[in-house]
Amino acid sequence: MDSSQIDIKADLGIVHTDEHKTSLERYSAILNMVLEAVPLGEMLHSLVLLIEAQKIGTRASVLLLSDDGTRLLSGAAPNLPNDYNEAINGVLIGPNVGSCGTAAYLQQRVIVEDIENHPNWADYKALPLKAGLRACWSEPIFDSMGNVLGTFAMYYDTIKSPTSQDLNLIQEAARLASLAIERSRGLHLQRLSSKIFDSLPIALVITNEQNAVLTCNPSFAQSTTLYDVKNNYFNVRTYLKPSNSELLQELFNTIRLGQSWQGELKARKNINDIIDIELVVTVIRDSLTQQNCYAWMITDITARKTTEKLIDFQNHYDQLTGLANRKHLFKRMDSLISESHCLGGEIEPFSMMILDLDHFKQINDTLGSDNGDEVLQTVAKRLLEVLPDNSLPARIAADEFAIVLPGYDSTEKLSDFAEKIKAAIGKEMSVANQTLSVGISSGFATFPSDATTAELMLNCASQAMYNAKASGRNCHQFFNQEIQLEAERIAQLHFHLKKAISQNELELFYQPIVNPLSGDIVKAEALLRWCHKGQYISPAEFIPIAEQSGLIVEVGEWVKTQAVITAMDLKKRGLHIPIAVNVSTLEFWSLELQTRFLQFFDDVVEKLNIDAFPYEMITLEITESLMMKQQKEVCELLSLLRQRGIKISIDDFGTGYSSLSYLVSFPVDQIKIDKSFIHQLETDPRHKALVEAIVSMSRALDLTVIAEGVETQRQLDFVNQQQIQAVQGYFYYKPMSKQDFFKLM
């Protein structure tokens, strides 16, 4: 034994006594280091030195298995060359990977007496031989569960076989390494757990059966004022008292049986501040006191619950009025229908009322949408004041409301209710410093006599409501078979109208517009006709269907295309006869449709393969409702078309809500006086005055005038007295087919 080894042994307090005593000293030394929480690297370093001191000529090492269990990493090898340690750090374990790699892989001791000639070292022997290492014995290090933690190895500079004492020593070294590694990792995990425990945003507290706090983290101490820090006491029942009593009883019954519990409850942040919490309670049996302890994990979910309530409100209620929305309405009706089916043959009827505010668009247009919203809120408030307790009011469209009325099915009871609603809503209200009264049109449908599903109930009640509007407004109607037949006809017309263009069922008739002084035809209005299965459908019937379904855009483009073809055919014959085309307000309903409307004129040039669009041959007839909208984009669009040569005419002037301000600001070329004024010239002198005023106003604004509906000589004489430039009516010509129109020309 050389002097350096004697010094090491002396420093460690090891003396040459019997083997058992020396082994105990080694265990004592490592255990003391574990208890003092010495870092693992230092403990393994000391262990290697202890073993090397016991066995002269030994150079030992500890390698640790990586977390993924595939590689060996340096643990401690103070007397092996650095080059060698660096080379084997991170080596993959395997069946023939030296001594340590094989021992870790096979989980058994591997003894190699001659490294140079052993198959385990065939691919690796250059490394140890260069370091002067000739033999290597390796022992797997196991944890208490039998899992490999690493290897303990003893190297020699000569070819060497172990004695029984050597094998006992390497086995003991592996056990000591296991103790150091497991306890070190355990302490590390404990410290880590403590840090996590203290830093978690979730409140954690452990109590015993007497509500004494055994331990808690800072989050818990800050989460409630009900924790008595001075007496280390936490009354759980007081803390959770705001919760549902049945749920609380379930909680305490469960943990009393030693079972875990999880759920959402109310709790006190302080005496006056109630919060929502998610609680997980785990029962732990204390082996020392033989009592149950309770780990309470408390998460404040108040913000989440508030958000959930907001989302639920947005999903089921109208934000403007606070009434139920369409989704919630259908859910309630589906529930009533399901409950009725569960009554064992006894059907429980209920009714649905749809009500729509009369002329609400006028309110919005004149007072503005903000004041329109105020009207809707007032209507909703008045509804709530007179509704039965078990009813459900909802807002399902802009100015359309619905009410579900369980138990209501008699027409008498529903009529009384309708009058009550009408009286409540119809009371005067003050909006924007103006006093106004709102009328309602309403319709009723009843389950199961009228419909058996929520969707059909809504459709039936809506059809009845539209009938009420058609009957003069501010009244109510009940769904009946007549309404059903009308609805079915509308549905059939809608279905066939979608195919009308492709099946060549649409055609344009033309009604000439005449200069009354010369009798010359100066223009013609294109009038759409639909012949379905040999029968003409009235435009008054199918145009509203086209508008409601959105087909009006496609139909309008077809009309304009045919009008262009006709205008070009006339031009080829040397006839400069412009064609007037009616344009629906719905063709300008959105920015997208406005863009499409303008794009049409470029598309038709390409479609008809013409050099340029004949703008000067087309007049667009718009309604006063479009003029009232005063959309900047619509004005710009029509102004652009006027610059290209198209004329803009206001059709049926005087029947809407037009005013001088609209005429001044809107891009208009001419006015067509509605035929209703012309027809009453002979019976009502006031209509004469009105026509005179319209003509005078038009001249002042430099607008041309067309009189529609002239059918008699006396009407024509009056028109001529007013020096109206153009006349349209049966007195001259009825609408005619294109073929007849061309013959006339």
C-alpha cells in the first residue's frame, strides 16, 4: 500500500479491522452524507474513494442511467483518465457494449478479466487499453423497486479475476451507490415538491379531523380571511357555507367514508365576498395518529364562471333587449314538445305568437338606428310587464318578437292576450324628443293542431303575422288552412321560379312611352312576364317571392341583358328608342351586391361580344325606398352610371315617403308620376293640385316628367295642360311582346 492510499484511509477514519466493521463504516459515512443533504456528485466521489482505498489497485467509477434508460452518463470516476471518462459519457447501453453498457442492458453483473480479448469489448477496447486498463468488473445499481439506476465498475491495469471478497465489495459498492442516488433524488424531489407547493397559484391546505391546519401554501393563506393563522385553524364548513346545502352534504359524506371528492362550489373570500371555486379533496390516513387528514386543493374559478355566464347569455339571449334569442326559443319549444310526448297520450297544447312592429323601418330611417334601438328596448320592457309567468318572450329578428305561451290554445284566450299586448306596446312613448306610438301585427300558431315541430310552429305563426300585415296592420291573425294553401303556393312558385330562366319561361313585354304632342314613341318600359305551364303568373305575385328569396338579383341581370339586346336591335334598325328597366332595391342591398351590379355592365359586353355597352339606350327605374336609404355607395354607383350615359328615373313617384331633400341630393334624371294620381284626376281635385305641384317641382329641379296610367282623353288633356313631356298608358298602348313591339316600330 503506498503512502497516498494510507492517507486517504486515515482521512476517512478507516482502520484495518475486520471486514464487517469496515463495511459499517462505509455505510455510516454515506448515510451521514445523505442526511446532511450532500450533493450526489460529492457522495459518489467519496464512495469511489472509499472502495478504492479498500482494494489496492482498484480504479472505480459510477455511471448513471439517463432518464430515457438508453445511455450511461458520468457519475464519479476521480482516478480514471479524463479522456476515457469523456469518451464513455453518453454511451448507448447494449448486449456487447463493454462491461458497464452490457451490465446495465442485461441488468446483471458482468466480469471481464481480459478486456483485449473479450467479445463485449471488441468494438471499444482501444479506449481502455490506451488508458492502461486491462480488466473491468461491472455491477448494476438497482433502486428499491428493482429498476436500474446505473453501474458501479472496478478497473485494473492487469488481467485479473475477482475473488469472493472482491465480488462482495463491488456488490456492497452498488448498494451504497443506490442508497446515495435514491435518497439524493428523493430529497431533490421533496425540495422541488416544496417549491412547487409554495409557488402554485392553486390554494393547497392539509387539515386534520379537528380542522387544524397541518400545512398550507401561500396561495391558500392569501385566498381567504377565514384562515385563523394565529390558532392555525380553518373552519371548512364556514368557508363553504354559501354553497348548495345538498352538494355540501354530499361532499362531507364522501370524505367521511375516506373517499376523494371533486366538484364546483361557492366559498367565502371574506364574510361579504363570495367566489366560485373548483374543489378537490383527497383523504390521507396519518399512520402516526391513525386519523384521517384532508388535502384541500382550491382553485378560484370566479372569472371563468363569469365568462361562462356571459357566453351563455350571448348564446341564448338578445344583447339589446335581454329577451331570449331564436336559439333559446327553439330549445324551449322543443322541450315543451318532448314533455308533451312523455305524458302517455295526453297532449299538452301551447301556442306561439309572432309579432312585428308596424313601419319600424320608417322609425329607423327618420330617427336613426340608436333611437330605433331605444324603441325596441321599450317594447321588450312592456312585453315583460304583461306576460304570464310561464311564458318565454324572444327577439328573433330586427323588429320581430316571439312569445311561447304554454297552456294557451283557445282563440278567445289568445285574442284577449293579443289585445292586451297591443294596448301595452301601443301606449305613447317619448323618443328623441318626439312622441310616437307603435302598432303591431301578430300571428298565432298552436301545437299540435297547427304544427308539431318548433320550426313549423314558427313558420305557421309567421305566415299568420304576414296575413295580419296584409289585412291592414295593427291586428292579429290565426294560422288556418287558407294561409297554409297560400304558403304552399308561394313555396311552389319559389321552386319553379328558380328554374324559370334556364327553362326559358321568362320574357319581356314592352310598353311604349309617347310624346303626347307628336304621338311619337320616345321610350319603352320593359315589363317582366312569367309564363309557367302555359299560364302567366302575375308580377305582383312572383316579384315579391323573387325579392324575399334573393332570386331577384339573378332575375334582374337577366332582364337587363334582354333589355340591352332589344335596345341594340332597335339601334341596328336606326331607331333610337331607350329601354327603361325596373331595378329592385334588393339588388343594392349590400356592398357585395352593389359591386356585382356595377360589374354586370362589363360582363354583358363580354357575354354579348359587343364593342361597348349602350349606356345611352338604358334607363334604370328605381323606387323611392332606395332613394330614402341615401347610401353613399349607392349614390356613387348611380352617379358613375349617369356619367357613362344611363338615365335614372324614380318610378311610382308620390306613393312613398319622398322629400325635396332626397330629390336634390340623389342622382336623378326624371320622375314618373304614379298612375294612382292620374286615375283620380277626374274624381278628386286635390290630385290635380298634387300633380301640378309635382310637375312644377320637377321643372325647378330640371327633371323630366312621365305620367303613368293615362287611359282617357280627359286625363290626356290634363297632362297636356301641364306640358308633361311623356305619357305611358293604355290610352296609347298596352304592354306587348317583343315581336309585336318591333312590328309596331
